[in-house]
Amino acid sequence: MSRQPISRRVALVAASAVLPALLLGGCASNVAETGSGSAAPTATAASGYPLTLDNCGTSVTVDAAPTRILTVKSSTTELLLALGVGEKIVGSAFLDGAVPDSLASQPGGATLNVVSDFLPSQEAALALTPDFIYGGWESNFSADGVGERDQLTSMGVGNYVSPSACKEEGYAPDPLTFDTVFAEITEAGAIFGAPEAAAKLVASQQAELDALVPTADAPTALWYSSGTDTPYVGAGIGSPEMIMSAAGLTNIFADVHDSWTSVGWESIVAADPSVIVLVDATWNTAASKIATLEASPVTQGLSAVKGKRYIVLPFAATEAGTRNVEAATSIVDQLAGFGGK
């Protein structure tokens, strides 16, 4: 898999010793240019702190590993559990589904304090007295959400947005790649005091990705996220395309320069995909989408619908995060299950 420039600048500021060599190709004592004005991490002191980084265009300085963390979205919660620092999570919110058993068994996984099924208010967030808030989307940090980033910083509450979700020009992944996802794991390891765990996780996921054998015949596919009158589908530069491509699927909307997009059913019918990837969420289940597809005279004649060639993925595995390789592997396994259908 070819490497893509990671469109953000990370500067780990301190003295001499180098962060573990797993920082996606290793660290140098000087900032190494990676293209598009971005830069790789520099050398740090043995402790890794203080740490300064450019996160979606916002400068973030971390003086020590956070000990009271609020996570917003499943992707951030699951990453910290995977890094073994889940006991430092004082609250989680806006989860996209149940934590998988493999992560629930990690420190803090079985005792997560879910403070809201939705985006909590700043008042609710600050009631937890966090020293750091890790958000999965930039929109989590707003006056109507957990608070604006500069205000939180002025109050001594560190904050960080998943770089895979950056929207600013020069920071938004274009396209999102597994390198971008793995870089966030590495960066989170540095922020939250778990660089060795991050290095091990990246190595494990890279090995799993390298071992993945995509389906050979590149079947055409629709990534169906939500919507009935106007379906919301996976487009060409986000996690749906990244996951489908790794599995060997040909996205019928790969030419749309966006992560997700709204389309008309007529364009789906014209493409007549061989398989349909269904995102399964409690608020919009795969079963409900199947019912929509099979009941509508517009879509019930689709090849994938007639053959019931549905691939189901949990919502939490479909946004950029630690479960994307798992999602790609699941697609390959489900495709194999179709046999000659």
C-alpha cells in the first residue's frame, strides 16, 4: 500500500531522546517534511513531554499525560481502551454502539461512565472535571457541545480532535488512508502516555492489513449509510472508500470527491451494484435498510437485493479508527460466504 502525505504538522518539543521508532517510519531529531507542508514528529525528552502539536489547525500543548479524560464518539473511546489507558476515562459520550468484547475486557472497559447517548453540554462535560477532552468530530467542540477549543484551553482543559475528521484545508485527509489512521494511533499514544502500546497496536494492525487478501473479482458495491427518500452513501475519499478498497470492492460512487454524499435512487439503480454494504446502527439498523430496499419497487429489482448480497458492518467500525482493518476483513469474509450467489 502506497503511503500518502499526512496533512498536519506534529512537533513534539523537548530535548534529546527519540520517541519509539514506530512513529510511522521513525522519528528524526529534526522535523522531516512529508509533503503538502506537513511534518513528521521530532525528537522528544525520554518522558515525551512537554508535547506540542498542530491538531486540525489548533496548537495543542500537553505538559503531562492526561489523567481525567472525557471521550466523545466511539472511535476515541475505543482507541484509548486499545492503548490500555481506559481507567483514565472519567466519562464517555455519543457512543455509536456497544464496546466490543475485546475492548470491554481492557482496563476501564467494563466500567465506562457513559454520561450521554448524545453530545453533552459544556456544563455536563466540565462537571466531570476533565483535564482533557478527546473528540471524534470537530463539531463536538462548540458552544452547544462540550465547549469551544480556545475557551477550554484557557480553562486548563486540553483538547484534541481525531485528525481523520479534520475539515480545514491542508488538514482534511484527501483521501483518508490507513496511514492516516495509524498516525493518529501513534499520536494518541504520545499524548496519553502510551507510546509503546501505540507502537504495538500499529504493528499489529499493519500486519493484519498486509495479510488481508482482497476479493479477486472487484465486485461493484454501494455503501448505504442511511436515508430512505434520499440515501446517504459512501463516497470517494473517506473511510467507506478506504475500507471497501482494502477489501477489493469497487465503490460505485468512488468518483465523488467527498467522504459521504447524498444521491438519488436512480443513480444507484443505473449502477446496479453487485453487493450492498449496510451500516448497522441502533438508530438506523441494517434490517430497516434491507426492508426499505426490498419493499421499494425502485430498488427491489437491484441485483444485490434480488440475490440478498448484503454486507453488514457495525457503525462504530466504519468511522476512522482502530476497527477499520477489522471492517475490511469482515467484508472479505462475508463476500466469501456468498459463494456463487
